[in-house]
Amino acid sequence: MKPYYEDDLVTLWHGDCAELSFVLGTADAIVTDPPYGETSLEWDSWPEAWTYLASCHTRAMWCFGSMRMFFEHASEFLADWKFSHEIVWEKQNGTGFATDKFRRIHELATFWYRGSWSDLRHEVPKVPQLSVGNKSSRSRGQTPHAGKIGPGAYQDDGTRLMTTIQFVQNEQSRAVHPTQKPLGIVAPLIEYSVPPGGTVLDLFAGSGTTLLAAKLAGRKAVGVEAREDYCEAAALRLSQQTFDFDVA
């Protein structure tokens, strides 16, 4: 078989991820955004057994979704994965189809793993520490509920761990795919779970954001997309010389 697109770092396959499982190999982590199955749109259909398929190719996975999606399919995730933690992607706008619910301007990205936690990469990206006025948060004492960690456990280098809530503008005016994620929310997930030179896998590649973010970060990436028009859009993005100064 021949990939739909291929370069030195990225391989994109056109087809169903279950049918193409034999060509996907293993990856350091999956970063993916499956159809949530929350609407009546033709493309928004939950792929059966995909969480098990994912477990055959990696021991670490970031999965975008809504709280409703994760609750409805909790048994499928927990059958093969252990839950670790989540981040919240805050957007500048969102959806509000119902007047009896708060307008949702966020999505979740949850981290799942298999096997031993110590065998996985989990390097939280750091950002510069900002001071407020003349008082920096460096002067803060030990967080009371955490207790004393002990001498030498932490050295202040002027940076702080990225927080669990990340504000990144969505792709509303630029999106090719209806649920296209911005590079700025995907890149930290790759940095966290995939070492330099490692491999990212995306079972629902869409217009190629995960693949492009991996490429910009110097990681290898393998993606699968069922629709050829999105494969074409992803290939176009990947083949262009891209400079994105928001991606580390």
C-alpha cells in the first residue's frame, strides 16, 4: 500500500483506522480528536472499538472530547486504559444552541495510559513566570495542603509548569475541518508525551493539525483519515513551508 502523503517526518494514510491498523506500527503517544457522536451530522458518529485499537499501538494517549462523551463511553476507555489527568482548552467563543444551558467555550483533552507510569514520558512544558507589580509569585511559601516537599526538590529557574487551563483561539475563520484544533493547543500535548525524535499517532487526522504540530516540533507522525477531501487538505498543509511562532 502507498500512503496518501509522506515526507521525512510524516506519513498520512487514507482509510479507516481499523482496516489500516496493520500499517500503523507503534507510537510513543496518540494525540487524537474522535467524532464525539453528539449531533445528527453525518460525519459525527462514534467509531466502535477505537479505544481498544488505540491500545494496540501505544501506551499513552491524549483524547479531545466533551464531558458527555467521556461519560457515555467511560466503560470503553476504562476497559483498556487508566485515566491520569486532563487539560481544559478555553476558546474565545463557542457553541450555545440551547438557551437552558451555559454557552460552552471549552473542550477537554484527557490523558490515558497503560502499564507503568514511570515508563512513560510526562514532561510538562514550562512557560516564563510573570510577576504582578513588584511582587513575584516566587516569594510564595509552600502550598499548605501539599505539605513540605523537602530540600532540593524544586529549583526556581524563572519558569512555571503550564497550567491545566489553556486559552488558545480556535480556528473559526481558518478551519478546513469542522472540528479543527489549533496548533497551539496540540503542541504542548505532543511535547508532554513524545520525546524528541519520537512518534505521534493520530487515528482521526482530519485536516492534519496533529501531524503538522508534530512536524514543527521535530517529531515523527503517522495519521489516518477516512475522508479523502480532508486528506487532501492535510497534505496541502503539510507540504507547505510553515512558520508558526506560537508553537515551541
